[in-house]
Amino acid sequence: MKTEVLPALMLAAALVVTLASLSPAVSGDLHRDEVHGLMKQLREVIADSTRPDHIAAGVAERSGAAVGALLGGAFETALQLEASRLLTSIGKAGTQAVGALIRVGVISSLVRAIKRAVDLPDEELASAIVMPLHQVVLVADENGLPWKDELFEADGLPPLVRLLDHQHEEVKRAATTIIRKLQFALCVAPRPACVDVAYTLFEHGALKKLSALLLRPDVEMRHNAVVIVEHILMPILDDLPERPGLQQAVIETIIDSEVLPKLAVAASGSHVGRGSHAAAYILPYHRVCNLLIHRGNDTQQVYAAAHGCIEKACVFLTARVKQMQAPLSDWDYFDTLLVDSLGGALRSTPSPWDTFYQNSLSGSLRQRATAAILTTHGCGQSIKELVEHPTDAISMRAKRAMELLEANVESMEDDSDDSDDSGDSDGTDTDSLLDESDVSILDEPEGPVQFTGRAAASIKMLTLQLRSDDKQQLLGALVGVVEGTFRSERATTKQLLVAQYADQLGESVLRVLCETEDDDVQRAAGEVLGLFAGSGPRVVDVFIRFGAIPSLVQALRRSTELSGRHAAGALSPLNILRPLQLLLREAGAQSTNQLMEAGGLPLLAKLLDHSDLTVKAAAVRILAVTPGGHRVLSTRIIGIAIILAALVMLPRLWRFLYVHLLRLRQHRREQQAERHQRDLLADEEAEKNRDNGRGGKGRQQTTVRRRPVAQPSSGSDDQGGRLSCTTASSSGSSSGRQTPSVLREESTTVAEMESDDGQWKAVTRNRSNRTKRGGSTQATSSHQTPTSASSSLTTPSSSPVTTNGEGHPSEGVSSATSSADQTPRDTLPISVSIPKRRRAAGRGLGLTTIAPPPPSMGAAPPTPWLPSAEDISSSTAHRPHLPPPPPPPPSPPEVSCGAALSDVWPSSGSSVRAQAGLSHNRGPPPLVKCGHGHGSQLQATAEVGRFRDEQRQTSDTPQQPHRLSPSASASTTSTTSSSAAALELLTEEPRSQDSTPQQETAAEQAIRDGTCVACHEPGPTVVFFPCKQRCLCAACWAIMSRNHKRAKGERERLRAEGVPDKAMDMAVQIDAELKCPACLTKADYATDLKGIKVTT
């Protein structure tokens, strides 16, 4: 280990010595670059060392003071930032290094640097300086190093307070962490040090800046701010009795800083029940509440009451007594604080036994405190239970709070009596507000009497508040009182207690409901009345006794008139109809009579024409439960039925329509996908037809009526030659003799040319099936053609096929088919020169097909359909015996391309045919073998011209149907067999090319030749992985990658909308998958290697 550390120590020592020698000269313009480089090298040595604490301690001992001086001086920002980084790396090295920094006085240097940096316009420097100080404080506080005294004596709190509103979050977080740790460290010491820290922070405006951090989303920063506020307020509030001159200044600063509402919000958003975290939020809040209530003036007391000091004290005390929270660190102190808050809020005179809490609350605030205690479930009971608390201080305060509560209840009774004696015209009859026997709360027995006394005090406060201006808020409070009663009280006492509320407050609520001109207030009053009406028959009887039905009818008439005139501030009839419906449903015949006497039926009938459907429905429901309303409904039964049916069936109708709309949308998507697939197939077929038609322009189809006969010919485009497939048919004998199987064989082995572009098409599925099985097709003789071959062909509509008893086609019916009558499944276009893999090579480039192959490759005709061996064997039993076929013609001689195109080669093929012993129209022309065609064969142009002329002469005279003699039949058989054999020779070579596994595809040829598989340009540069095929040029790859990205984005969007992959457009399905155009395997990615050279 020593051998590993020694080189680093030697290097660090050398750097330190050099830095020590250069640092004095930095005050001038000398050696600044050298010092910057040395500090950077020291950081790298510390970071790369296996013992960073040991090396960092040595650097701190020798150069810590010099680096700290660089931070505090007027140097370049880059030099000071590097010094800050060096000190931060030393502080992160460990305890030994931090101890060395503290010994050389780096904390004082950093404080001086922060004081200078906060006054500069560049805030980045202050951010850089506070970070090493934060690192040093963290390590020192965790390991018990002496740091707090030096920081406090260097007056480090004021600059740290200025950093609390810095623009960077990490700076504010670091400043709050340093202040919190300094407070805690000094408060553990003797008390005066903690008080001095609190006053220092308070005087420099820390309270206002920290209150802004109480609502920050950063949890660490928010918790630091709460703890600092607690350690500021608690010592100051404890010290205020000794400094009475600071009392108003402290209260005004607390109000201006908005500490109270922000502490309340922070406490509601935090986990209050978690030990010290709860105390950090709750204790400062209630200490401030106590300060404002007991030492503040009237305005400050109203401020405390407006921010919920009394209500929250009740809630927290109830939760404490019922053990709904986890125990705090000092529950006795907390209980004392809460009881003091409630007791002080109930105090009407200054306390003779407490010199601090000298002020008393006004009458309205004491009434509010009394109502809060009485209406908050469990609050009064909690104070009563604290009377038996084992701690004498808490027990004594609880007894005094109960005495003050009883005194306030008596005071409220006296105020009520004085109000009645003065003849207040606006007052409500409150003779029965309080019974003499129900005044005492401490001595009342359990049962209804206790609830009567509690209700009386709450009713008095709510009745007085209903006369104020803010009636909507007070009505909402009444709703909360009634709902809280139903949730908390026993079932046997709920209705009794609510009946007492209704007896005392019902008339006032009805007055507000009928006289208000505010729609929101009327809605709130209607909710209160509806809540009372749904509480039971006893409460409904109270409202019937008050004349609630006539009052509601009058209010309904008033709101209807306002809404009919469209006046400003029009009221909604629903505010009246809902409580009216509840009262009529519960009251029975008495309420119905009152409704008819007040003229409610014509008014409800008028509401049936209201524009609001809910108003119509409410009127219908009321008329339905009223005896006189049935006659009104019977006259308008159709309209009412429609309204009721609409109300009932509207949700079901919407669900029905929604399901069908989804199905219709899905059906449209499927149709769109099908149309798009059909369009793609049509475009692809048309493109293939155009590509194949480039080599077959000028070709025409010469047809002869009746049975087709294959007559092979070839032609050259340069000489205007055309390849024609002549069809002919001959009628059978009149005696019903079947057509010779030779002719049926010819009809099933002939492929038909399209009239537009001359593309060859297959006419059955058998060829594709044999291609999948990999079988090779062989030529068959004329007497081996299966009789069932015609059944696999699609019969054109112009010539329907009928069969005889043996299953053969009837006489005189052609079995040849037209390409227009074939379905896409039966007849698929067969490319003349492009195999399947070649046709797919351009996929993803925005092109339906790729460029055609070079002209040197030539164009071979497609392979016509030939029967399988099974078909031949199965059909021999149904055919008559025929003479053996003639021997096949010999293969034509092969000549070179140059000889075929030169004048030396003879223009006539008569000598060749004479050697073979054939007639002038038997056998194919000689084939030309091109050396550059890779095995492809071309027909000689001279022989093609001769064969075309001979064929034209025979086709100019149409054949008439006639009966063949046996010799003529044999001759015809021999002739057609030779023609079929010639056609077989023409198509044998392409078939062998398709079926040979070693035959390379166009894509493979392009890769071997070093050309792009899409455009055939030399020099492809794009490689696909993992197949590693270099097969595309940069231009084609740009098109392919753009289409792939667009299709992939479209697929993701459609998937997000819930569209299945199979329902997407075919172009999206194809282009969204990246595939190698050469081998068609799925590619993970592709890259352009242009300009990349491989070196060894």
C-alpha cells in the first residue's frame, strides 16, 4: 500500500511546493495560468489516488490557506471557480482532510468569500463558494469536528440568510442545511446562544424568506425551513416577557411574513402524525396563535381567528385525547399549549395569575370560540377528560377552560334575554333557546338533555350569524353542523337534535330562502331545508307548523316571474322545487291541502312549459304525488310521457348508440383497409404489367374461333416481330364421339396473352402448387393428357361447359379461358424475368417494383400449365387408345450472340430443319446462348422472322369446322404434338431456371456485381444488420428510411387509438418493419459506411 501511495504523495508534494511558491505572486498578473493548472493537477491526483483522504489532508495542511485566500480575493472568476472545486474535492475526501481544512481556517476564509460574493452581480461565484462550505459542514457535523463556533464568530449567518432567495435551488438547499445544523448545534449549548442565533436570523429578515420556502416542492428544503422557523419563534416567544418592547415588532413581523397561513398549509400537506415532524409544524403554529390571541390587539386577534387558530386547536386536542395521532416528543407541553389556546380564547377579562396573557378577546371572538368548542364533535368532551390529567398544570388549565366555557354559555343566555327585552324587531323568538335546567354542561346527565343544552348554544350563535351579510358561508356551516350530527351522534338522538335545530333556525332559513335575490344563497338555503326535510317526520312537522309550504309556493312564483322576464339575477325554480318535493312526500295530506290553497297547482302546470328539462321533471314528480295534480297531468299525458321516457331512456339510448357507433367505426376501418389492400394489389399488378410490357410492345393476340392449338413462334422487337398464340378448335363428329384427348391436352397446356401488354398468365392453381412442392414439370404426350384438366379451369361466361356421363367436356365447347374471367386467387401474374425475391427487393423504398433487369438478360415466356403424374394416371382409363406420339424434335443448335446478330450466320433455318427431318413449321428456331446472359438463351432473329411469316400465312385463312377422317386426325395429331413439343422446348429452359436451386436471384446478382439492388447503380454503401448485406446506395436508403420512419410513427399512432395491426393500411404494415431488401430478413438497424475506411 505504501508503495502505491508514495508516487502520489511525491507528486502532490511537488505540486504543493510549486503552488506555495506561486500563490504570493498571484496578486499581480504573474503565474495565474500556472496556478490554475497546478490546482487542476492536484484535483486529479486526489481523485486518482487509492488513499484520497491521506493525500487531501496533506494538500489541505500545506495549501488550504492559500487556496482559501484565492476565493476571497479579487481574482479572475475562472481561477476562483477552480479553487472552489479543489476545496470541494478535499472536503469529499474524508474526515482527516476536513479536519485539516478547519485547522488552517478555511471556514473563515469561505465566510469572507461569501460576504464578498453576495454583493457582486455575478451570482455564479456565490454558488461556487457555498458548495465547499456546505461539504465541510456536513462532514464536520457528522463526525463531531469543531466548526460551529468559528462559523458563528465569523458572522456567517447574515450572508447565509441572503442566499435563501438565490436563483439556484441547490444554493438555497445548502444555505438552509447550514443554518439548521448551526441552530441545532448552538441550541444544545447554553440557552443564550440559541436565543442569539434566533434574534440574529429574525433581525436579518430570515422569517419572511423562510416562509416562502415552506411551500416548496423540495422535501429537504421544506423540512429545513420548518425547523429553522421553529427554532426562531420558540426562543423569541419564550424571551418576549423579558423584552416587552419587542412584542409589537415581533407580532407585526410575523403577520407581514405570512408565517401563520403558510404553516397551516404546510401542516395540512405533511404527515402530521410522525413524531418530531408533526411537532415542527404544529407547535410553532399554535405558539403564534397564542401570541396573537393573548398579546395582540383586536385586529391581530381577528387575524388569528380568521386563520383557524381556535378550530384547529379543537381538532388537534380531540385527536390527541382519542389517540388518533402517534405520540409526540413532548405531549404534556403540547396539551398545555392547546388548552391555553382554547382557554385564552374564552377569557373575557385579563388573567390575574398570568402576567403574559394580559389581553382579553372581544365578545364576537369569544362567541365564535364557544360555538367552535360546542359544535366540534368531541372538543368539549376532550377538555373535560383533561380535567383528570395526571399533570397538575394541564388539569388546572382544563378546569379553568371548562369554567370559562360555562360562563360564556351563561353570557349568551343573558344576551338573548336582553335582546328580547329591547324589542328587537329583526330578532327571532329565542325564549326557548336555553332552559334554566340546561345551562350547566358539566353537571348535565347523559341523554337528550345534554344534547338540548349543546344545541341551544350552537343555535344561538348560528341565529346571530344568519343576520350578518355573509349568509351563504353561514348556511354552509349549518349544513356541516347537521351532517356532522348525523355522522357522529347515536341513532336515538339524531332526530331529536336536528328537530331542535329546525325549531330554532327553520324560520330564519325559510326567510332567507324566500327573500334573497342571490341564486347561490337561495340554493344553499334550499339545501339546508332539504336536509332538514329528509331528517324524519318530526322535523317535517316543525316546518309544516312554520307554514313552509305557502312560503315555498310564494318563493316559487317569484322565481318563475323573474325567470320568465329574463331579468338580471333570475332565480332557478329548482332551488324551491327540491325541498318542496321532500316536504310533500313526508308530510302527507296536510301539505297537499296547503299546496292547493296557496295556488301551487296552476304554478306547477305552468312549469311544464319551462325550457329546462330538469324543471319539467321536478314539476311532474310533484304533480304525480298530489291528488289534484293527476288531472293536470292527464291533459298533457303525451308530453309528460315523452319527457319521462326521455329521462329514463336517455342513458340506455346513449349506451346503445355508443356501441353501434363503435361497431360502425370499426367496420369503416376494415372497409378502408380492404380497399387499400385491393388498391395496392391492383397498383402492383399494373406496375408489373408495365414492366413486363416494355419488352413485349407490338405483340398482338391472334385468336381463331373454337379449340386452341399452340403454335410457338418468336420475334424480335427490333424487327417488329410478334409472338402470337393462335387458338383453334374443331368440332366433334355428329355421332357424339368425344373430342380427341390430344386436342384437349393442347387446350389445357396453352397460356393466353393479354391484349394490352402481352404478359403471360397462368390459368390454374396446379402450377403454383407444384412449384411449392418443388416438383419439376415434364412434357407429356398427346394421349396422356388427363380428361379432368378442364375442370380446374374457370369457364368463361360466353361458353359454359357441360359434361357428359363420363365427366369429359361436351363436344364443341372450348375449355380455354380468358384472363378476365379468372379470380386473383386462380390467376396470378408470373413475372417473366424477375423472381419472387427480385420483385420484393424494392419494398420500403416507396416503389411498387424495382427497376427492370439489364436487356442482356432477355425475357423468357412463362411456363404453361402441365398436368401432374396423378392426373395422367387417373385419366388414362377414360380415353380411347391412340397411336403412339411421334418422336420429340431435336434440340436446336446453339450459336453465339455475335454469330446470331452478324450477317455471317445464315438467315434461314431450313438446313437445320432438313437435318432433323422436320417440316417447315415443326420444331423451334435455334437458340442463341449469350456469354454475358448467365445461362439465358435468345432465339435467332432470322429464324424468328421466317417462323413469323409462315405463321401469318396460316392464320390469314380461318379454318372451318369439319369432320376429320382417321388419316387427317392422325396427321393433325402429329402436327399438334410437334407444336406442343416445340412450345415445351420454348418453356423448358425458364422452368429449369426457376426450379434450379443454384440459380441466383437478381438481388444476389446485384450484390455480386457490386450494384444497388433497387436502382442498379454501382457502389452500394448501406449495410443491414444482422445479415450484414451491403445492398443499397445512399439515395435509396434515404427514401427507405424516410418511409420506414413515417410508417412506424403512423403505426404507433394507430396503436394508441386502438386500431389492430391487421386493420392498418398495407403500406404501414410493410414499411413499419425494417427488412433487408436483398434477403428480406428482419433488420435491427442499417448504417451508411460511406467514407469509412478499414485499417489494419
